[in-house]
Amino acid sequence: MQNLTPGNRPEGDSGYLEMMTAVIFMGGLSRQVVMAKWDGFLAAFEQFDVDKVAEFTDVDVERLSNDTRIVRYKAKIRAVVGNAQQMQGLATEHGSFGLWLQQMVQEEGVEASAKELAKRFKYMSEQSSLRYFYAVGEDIGEVDDKIRRKYGSGD
């Protein structure tokens, strides 16, 4: 990963988008399959620059759905674009997506925050939201080895 180390808080919103994308694409696939194509994801999604990805059009989604450097799942690609737009709106309102997320977890707790994330973001269920929180360094309590290996540093 380029914009973050899994299991640690990202320095900027690009890291949050990068990890959300990883969590979305790892749903139903192994970490190894997704990480083998990660350099392609970085290139295809503009290093996960939230503002750039938020500007992607249907033409971009179609282009990426044919890009062999990434996992070509059109609905998930479209979700990344929509999620970047959602992050962009929250960043405008709260200073950054990361600040919004940290404040929400601190004030509402992990379970309520997972429900909120699942409502606002595509391909993010409550379960995947909890995995996402773990991956971006939020304390979610006990984590089993399978989740630690898949969504943590990979060790």
C-alpha cells in the first residue's frame, strides 16, 4: 500500500480511500489476489487522490472495467468513485474525511459508526466497516487472526 500501513491511521484522506478500496475488493477475494494487482490499482485510481477519483465519469468506470492491471468488477469500481465523492463531501464539511471518521468513532462508538459508514458508503456493510476501522487503526476490540492477517499489516 502506498498511502498507509494497514493497521495504522492514514496521514491523509487518500490513505482512507485506498484502504476502503482494498476492503471492498478483498470482499470475496483473498488478500493475495488483490495485493498482487495493487500497483495497478494505484495507477488506475490516481494514487487514490480523493478529488481526482471523485471526478471519474462513466467513461472512466468503463475504461477501468477493462483494465487488466486491476480486479475488473464494474460495480465495485463504480463504488470507489461514489465513495470518493462521499468522502469529498464529508471533507468539505468537517475539514477532512479522517477527522470526521475519528470524531464519529470517538463520539458514537465503533458499532454505531459501522452502521453509519454502511449507510453512507457503497459496498461497505457493517462487518466490512468494522474491518475497515481496524485497517485504518481504530480500536475495535478483539480481532481474530484471520482479520488481523487480511486487513492488518499482512504479517
